[in-house]
Amino acid sequence: MKVLIINGSPRKDGNTERLIREAVGVFEREGIACDLYSLAGKAIRGCMACGYCHSHDGCVLADDVNDLAKKLAECDGLLVASPVYYGSANGSLIALLDRLFYSARCDKRMKVGAAFAVARRAGTTATFDELNKYFTISQMPVASGRYWNNGFGREKGQIEEDAEGLQNARITARNMVFLMRSIALGKETYGLPETEEITPTHFIR
Ligand SMILES: Cc1cc2nc3c(=O)[nH]c(=O)nc-3n(C[C@H](O)[C@H](O)[C@H](O)COP(=O)(O)O)c2cc1C
């Protein structure tokens, strides 16, 4: 059983990374493998709407997105964490997620999603909602915590003082493990739910 973790902070050893470590501790104790990807030092550009992925398996741009798509196909759960920038997720992370979710052909159904947002003071709930939208358009159940998964701190390491935020990360990680295991059992017993070809209506009438 494996979790793919995407750290959307460009700051190495930052507060987002610290919050992720709290979840990783839970995953390791539970024997869940972690595949960690960090945006630190990465230049990821946004979707060009070129349509390449409509007729090919993957994105036309040669960066980490196609590699992450393979990892997404293999994982049972996806944890995405972001620092809050101007009340929203880091722009590079959104560029990556737009392209990953749009171009990855793999079946994402019933992979468990979870999102963390980290800020100095405000914007965590909007960022949390923003990140969860990638899961909820992909038939991915969302693991939640005891609050809207946030953590607070400005300078590196300040999140250490946010005991509730760290605790909530552990709780969310445990809930994620429970859901991943339950879904694995459910898949064995019942298989994945029947699905339908999409009927797209573009509201252009
Ligand atoms: C460009 C930029 C914009 C930011 N905007 C916000 C914001 O809207 N709200 C907030 O509370 N903190 C904001 N912050 C502070 C970061 O969210 C905070 O320092 C966080 O701990 C960074 O996480 P990291 O250490 O993982 O990089 C901003 C920081 C930067 C660099």
C-alpha cells in the first residue's frame, strides 16, 4: 500500500514539510510506503491548453508531471500540501495539479485524497477547498481530520508551536490509512463501482 505525497512548498525544510513529516510518521508506523515529491527548486509551468493529452498518454511538456502520473497510477492515496500564498495554494503547485489531473489517464477512482494548507495567519480554508477540488472531480474519497487540515507558522519551524495542527495531521493520516485499507477490502469483495461514459454538457446553449 502506497501514498504519493506532493509538497507544494518551494521552501525546503519549511512548515509544510514539517506538517507532512507528521503524517509520514503515521504512515511509516502503519507500514504504508511513502513516495515524496517536493516542488522545492522545481520550475513547473502551467497548462498550455494545447490538447496534446487528448490524443496521447501524458503531457507534452517535459518535466516531472508525466513521471508523477505513473506514481499516481500506482498509489492508493494522494496527500497534497501547500503553503498559502495570497489566500490560495502556491501557483506552481496549481500548475502541476492542473496538468497532472488533466493529462493522467490512469483510473483515479477510490484513491484516497487528503489536503493540508499552511499559513502565517489566513487563507487556509480557501486553500484546503481548492486542493480538495482535484479529488472531488476525480471520484476520489477525501480523508478528513478533526479540523479543516491547516497548520500555522511564518518562519521555518514555527509550526512546531501549533500542536493542534500537528495533531490534526496525524489524525488525518490515520483516517487516510483506514480508508485506504477499507477500500482495498471493498475492492476485493465488491470490485469498483460500475461507471458510465461521460455525457458532457458545456452550457453553451
Ligand atoms: C508569496 C507569499 C504569499 C503569502 N501569502 C500568505 C497569505 O495569504 N496568508 C498567510 O497567512 N500567509 C501567507 N504567506 C506566508 C506563508 O504561508 C507561511 O510563511 C508558510 O509557513 C510558508 O510555508 P513553508 O514554510 O512551507 O514555505 C505568504 C508567503 C509568501 C512567500
